[in-house]
Amino acid sequence: MKRSFAVIGGDLRQRCLLRQLRGLGFPASAYRVPDAEDSAPDLSGCLRGANVLILPMPAGGGVPLANILDAAEPGALICGGMLAPAEALLQARGISFYDYAKDEALLLQNAELTAEAALALLLERLPGPLAGSRILLCGFGRIGKLLARKLKALGADVTVSARKAQALELARILGYRRVTAGSWADAPAQYDGIVNTVPAPIIGPAQLPCIRRDCVLLELASLPGGFCAEAQALPGFCAARGLPGKYAPEA
């Protein structure tokens, strides 16, 4: 059976994918893809005849997932990120699906691109050189590990904040300073930049008086993020989600 695609929502990555699919000769419709004209006036029209639906991560991209499932052709394959909340519904309807968030190789590629883009943002926003700058990195998962390595290679003084003893021990072995998350109420005054990768409250009202006005606050985590609303109002705050789609959409 010949594949026929529908690309739904997302960012510039979906636009690049749409162009590549069409360039390879595949039928590929578009719905709410940036800088691409919708292939039909409504969702149902765009999905008509498509047996592979390409959604962004997280799935939906501004289009309710339930609406997509209702409009999908029987037997269509759903490809999207973070589909776990909808797995029961997908299975109940007998819909085949592929979840990007369960593909470790893809997640590592995404983390590498995110770390590269975050490094570029820090170079752009820090008031001084990156070499010698004191950077607090909250979280030591895929993105945190890759970003810490890049920062250290360029001479930054990196401190890793994490909750798990295993993560803190690994940070020590790799040559970073480390601090247990939640135990540094007055520590932000030390740092030229604070980068968060944890989608949970990290920087709260208790830390605000200690954050320097020229400190760069970089939010990489998905919602709700780690910076409180007051921290987000500071001049150095930058919400930097979905960086691969902005900096390397063709990767």
C-alpha cells in the first residue's frame, strides 16, 4: 500500500518534512503547518485519504488530539510525541501509533540540538565571555549532560543542580561543581547564568532577591517549566522551548 501523509501543526521541522515528503513524490497534505498553505479548508479534508498522520511533539500542535483521531481514516498510523496520555484511547480504537518520546535515539538527537542552541543563546545573552562565566545548570538528564559538557569545553564554570544522588555523583566524576536541588536559597547570586531543564518548580520566590539583574535565565524545560512567574518577569529571562525547530529544523 502506498503511503499517503498528512502533516499537522508543529514548527519549522514539520514544514521541512512536508517539503521533503513532497520532493520524494509522496502525497502529503498540510494542516496548520507554519508557512505552508492548508491543503483543505478543514481538518477532515486534510486527513482524507492519508494513512500516516505526522504530529509534532507534543502531539496535537494546537489541534486537539481528539479531533485528529475523529477525523483520521480507519487504519491510519498516528506518529506523534508524548502520546502516553492518549494511549488508552488509541488502543481502545484500535489505532496504530508511534510515539517519538519512546525513541531514545531520537530523544538524544533532540537533546544534542537543544544543547547546541542553548549554548548559542548563552553566548548571545551573557554580558561577558562564556569562558569563566559561572553557570548553574538545573537538571542532569539528556540535555543537562550534553550542555554541561559543551559549557565546560568552552571554559565555563559549571555547577549542576540535581535531586538524585546518582546524578550528583556523576556530575562530580565528570568534573562539575554540584549542589542538591532546593538547598541553595542564596546561591543564585553567584551565577552569571541559570539554565533550567526540569519541567517542575525550581526557581521560586525565595531565590528572587539573590538573582542578579544581569543574570541570564534560560528556560529549556517544557511547561510548567522551572521558573516562577516573578522570575519570568526579570529582564534576563528567556523562554527557549522547542529550540531544534527554530535553530535546526532540517536536522
